[in-house]
Amino acid sequence: MGQGNVRTKLESHDAQLGNIVMYDVTQNSLYDINHVDLAINNILSLMVQGDKLLLPHGNYNFTNTINVTSPHGLTDCNVIFDGILNQVGTFTAMIITADYCKVKVNNMRSNLVPNATFSNILSDGIVIAEGYHTNLDIGQLSGFLTGVKVAPNNSLGVQYCKTVWNEIYNCTTPILLHCGDTGISWVNENTFTGGRIDGYNGIQFIKGLQQTDPYNNNKFYNVGFEGITLTALVLTFCTNNLFVGFRMSESIGANYITEDSTCSYNKFINSCSIFKSKVISTAKESTYDLPMFSDDSQMISSHFVTSPYNLTNDFQFEIMERSTGFMNNGFTFGQNGSSNLWNTFLGYVFINGVRTPVCPIYEQGTCVLTNANLTMKYLYKYLLITSSTTVVTITIPIMYMYDGATFTFGTTSNANNIVFVGADASTQFTITSASGVGTFSAIWNSATYSFVPYKTCATTPAI
């Protein structure tokens, strides 16, 4: 016979906390290996601040909800389930209402294998109903309608909590944030660290009927989305949340990420690539700092900011790899006005709904100018001027005339003058036959209000 309702002193603690008690579930008078919830809930009802519960390693069945709470208020407690917990029946497996506690679940499972639509999975797994600064550590969790459901209700909140897991699998929705429909509840400033998940959806946010505070400042790290039937990340009513270092398996059935128009300012940071066609967003100014590929596996973007302005994505900014086709949109940015781009990456902005290149990020190789005038589009790292039969006039816009501004150019023949002028057509400097062939740098001189050329090399690099 175990200790039952008797509290046994394990060790002394400070005067404010009194005595700490360690409860071994298998020593409780209500312990039954096939109904272990009876002993667990009995112990939890006795626990006060600082107490500890341990379910030792083993295989146990439970037939009713495990309520990680206490009428005394569960605070500063350790609740450790080292054993395997097998759910028998259809009910919410565990509900946590606790502050400043540590809860460890080594392995909890319903023993149900989902069908193709997961319609046979009926029970929630671990529900966090209320909590501040509580840590949840999960080894394995499987076979539930929701794996971890963060669901405060009745004007309660979940904030500053941390959830860590190894595997959450065979769940309809492995991670769900869903404020209840009664009262104004909130889920903010929490941290989630994976861990692999697989299921019908991956991580999903659902707005509560009376929820006024969006899901905000929640952080998600290192989540591996595996075998997701529909969408990996489903965002609604989310703002200023952070997603870092996630992995999207190619087996994901629908989209990688969806953000609806109630979302804003979320940030996604990753080194692994994703397909842009599988990111569906009407959010306001969410940022994607990650490699995005086209459906034919060409990298097309490394930085992407969403925007719903005017329903045309005006002012949306992208950094995209050069290519012919849709990114040019009739804008000439190449050799002698051709459509060949000079740059590996360009910055684009939407103007009146049209994607327009606005700045080069860096050049790939040499920019070539042959027997044509040019208005500089930016300060070139290297502009090769091969003109030999006519005078070439190169206009430097006023925006590039500032302290520290410099550009580099080379000549292969300058029998005729190469004239650099300002926006007002006044001459900045001239390269003549006397200057000789070579490589030059031009540096802005504020005192003379002009660029001054310096010959840096008597040879010209190959194209």
C-alpha cells in the first residue's frame, strides 16, 4: 500500500515554501497500472508550491483526463512522466493549468493509426489551458486530434511558456494555437522548439470569437515538417511572430505557408530553400529571409516582403536572382539597352502593380558599353567601355554625387573622347587618347563638386 493522501517530507526548503514532497505515483494507494490517472490526479490534488511528482519508467494505461493542476494552485512544481502513457478511450489526454512549473512527458500515445483524412482521430493530446513561465518537455506524442493545443479560455492567457519536443506525429494538427470563444484570451511571448512533426496540418493558428489581441511575439525554432497532408504553417490573426530554421519536406501535400489578411509583420528566417508557389500570403509586411525557388528549381528570391497595399502589392520589395522573362517587365537594364541583365541579384519593388527593378545587389562579371551613350543606373563595380568610333557620353545622375561615392571603369580604345557629364550636362571629366588604355576609378570630390578619375592600372581586365 502506498502513501495515499499522506504527505511525506523529502527535504527541507526555505521558510516561504515549507517542505518539499516527492510523490512516486506507483506508491500511491490509488495506483493501478491500467488506470494510472487515478493515482496521478489524486497526487496532483495534494501538491503545493515546490512539490514533485514522478511516474517512473514503465508502461501504463490511463482512462480519464490527467489534470495537471491543483486546488492549491500548481506553482513551482515538477511533474515528470518518465513512463509510457497509453490512452484507452476517447477524451482529452492531459490539461495543464500551471505557473512556473516543469512538466515532462516522455511518451504519450492513443494507439490510433490515422486514416487518410485523419477522421478517426478524435481526442486532444496535451492542452495548455493557462500558464505563465511553464516549461513543457515532450519526447514522443502520437495519435491525437491536436498534439499540443494552446487554448486559454474565459479571459485567461498563456504567456512566456516554453514547449520542446522530439516527435509529434500521427496527429491531425500537431501544434494548434486556438484561443477559446468565451472571454478575451491571449497567447503571446511563448517559445516552441522542435522536433519533428507530421500530421494533416502542421502548425495552425485559429482566432477565438472574442479574441482581440493577435497571436504575437511567439517564437518557433527548428521545426521539421514531415509528411504533412495539407499545409505546414497556417497563420490567422498573427502579428510579429518569428519562425527560424524550419525544414519543409517535399512530401507536404498542399502549401508550405499560408498567411491571411489578418496577419502582419511575421518573420521567417531559414537557410533551407522553399518553393515560392507554396507560400500564399496576403499579410501586411511579413518578411521572408530565405532562398525561394521556382517550380523548376531556379532560385528566384532571397528576401521577400509581403504587402496588400491597393490590392496590387504596391511597395512590396523583393531581392531576386537575375533571369530573363518575368522579372524584367520591359525594363532595360543591360548592355546597350538590351534585355541582358548585368547583375546576379536585383532589388525589385511593385509600382502600380508592376514588378520593377530598383537597385542592383551585386554584379556578376563585367558591364559592357559599346558605341552608345549611357545614363548610369548605379555606381558600377566595373564598366568596360569598348567604344572606338564615336564620342561616348555617360551621364551620372545627381543621386550618385555624394561623399565616398566611387565607381570603376576600363577602356580598350579611346581614340575618341569618353565624356562623363552630370545631370545638367556639365562635364565632370573626359577620358581622351592621351589618357591611354587602362582601368580607372572615379571618386567624388566635394570641394570641386565633381568626380575625379585616377588611373589604377595600364591594362584592362578581360570581359
